Amino acid sequence: MTKLPKICRYCQQAAKLLNIGDAGYPYRLDYGPTWTCVPCQAWVGCHKGTKNALGGLANAELRIAKQAAHAAFDPLWQAKIRKEGCSKNKARNAGYAWLATQLGIPVERTHIGYMNLEECRKVAEICGSYSKNQKAHSKVSECSLKCAVKLAEWTGLEPATPGVTGRSQKPITAREVAILDIPKSPITT
Ligand SMILES: [Zn+2]
């Protein structure tokens, strides 16, 4: 099946599917095919083994915002893994379900890979305040912040936005919101 080309959100032109070695491929290492708009310097990776984009094309500003969103969000579900020993997917999906309620948008649309600048900044704000609170209450979250930095660095030279480079994610189920054992709003002291 041939997927329709991704449209660049900045210039509305069709993105090109580029592979390592192609002119304009955004990474020096091989992170699989990327839908890329070379003039806009915007791109997004694909689900592993497919040509299906992980999200919307992102330029440098949005990629940084996505990294900040992940740096704030990821420690929450990573702490859940340590706390409950659940799988990465389960913890992350539960985190996204929780995030959907915080943002007031449908869980199906709640994925940092598809968010715009404003949404990414909201994620960083919401999760950042919670992370600080957790840090004050738990040594575990201090570790999880370090882990999040490693996560953000693990894919490369352009620092690696999870959701921009290729890793697959399962759909989020609403019931998993109950799994994430964190309050609906940050605890203030
Ligand atoms: Zn473009």
C-alpha cells in the first residue's frame, strides 16, 4: 500500500520520504526513513519498518519544544515503571491518557509527535510542575529525570526527539488512565 506523502505544516508542500544517503536526509546516522521538507528543515521519522510517519513534520523550534515536552512528560511514566514494574508501553499509554485529561483534548489526539508549539509548551508546563513536585517528594523521580535526559539523547546527533525518530507506539486505551497513579493536578505544599 502506498501512503500519501506527508504535507509540511509550514509550506503545505508534500514532504519527501528520504533515507540515509539521500540529499537532505536529516541525520548522519541511519534512523530509518524520514518524511522531510528540505526547504523548511522540517521532518518526522517513521514507525519502525514502515513508511508511516510518527507524527507531524517539525522544524527546529518545534523539535526543541517536543524535546522539552518529552523531558517533562517522560519522567512521569518512567517513574511508574519503577514503581509498578509495568511495561514501557503500558506506562507511557497511561501517561498519555492522563495528559489528555490535563489538556482537555481527546486521548486519540494526545501525542507529542503531533502537537504544535503551544501544545508542547503546555505539556512542559503541566508535567514540569508535577515533576518538580515529585522530585521534592521522591528520590526516584530525581533518577527518572536523568533517565529522561538519556532517553532524549539516545537516538542521535540531532538530539533525538522520541516520536520524531522511529519507535512504534501502541494506541492509547481510556482504561489505562486508571493505571497511572498520579493525581489529576499537581500537589502543592
Ligand atoms: Zn515545508
